[in-house]
Amino acid sequence: DQVTEASPAAQAKLRAGDRITAVNGAPVNNLFDLQWLLSDLHKGNTAQVTVERDGGPETVAVTF
């Protein structure tokens, strides 16, 4: 598992092993949820992505 270099995720400092739990406050319970929530975003949009990291939540801004 790795974060692709120079990707929006890398620029937002997401790490391999982070588990995405919410996008813009909407819960992510599975891959379908994540795909559906990301489908509304376009190039230049910024989303608040909450991840579980080291046992606790952390929210980062990801610009697509």
C-alpha cells in the first residue's frame, strides 16, 4: 500500500494505512460510499477528508 507521489492525496499528506471514514462530513462505510461521494467532486474542488490514523481521527483538505 502506498500513496501515489504528487497525487491530491499525497499533497494533502494522506499516508498509506489511513482509513477514510468521512468526506465532507458524510460517513464512508465502504468503497461504494467513497466512490459515490467523490463522484460529485470536480477538478479544483476541495473536500474535507476524515481518516482514522494511529487510532484517532484526523481531517485534511484534499484538492482534486
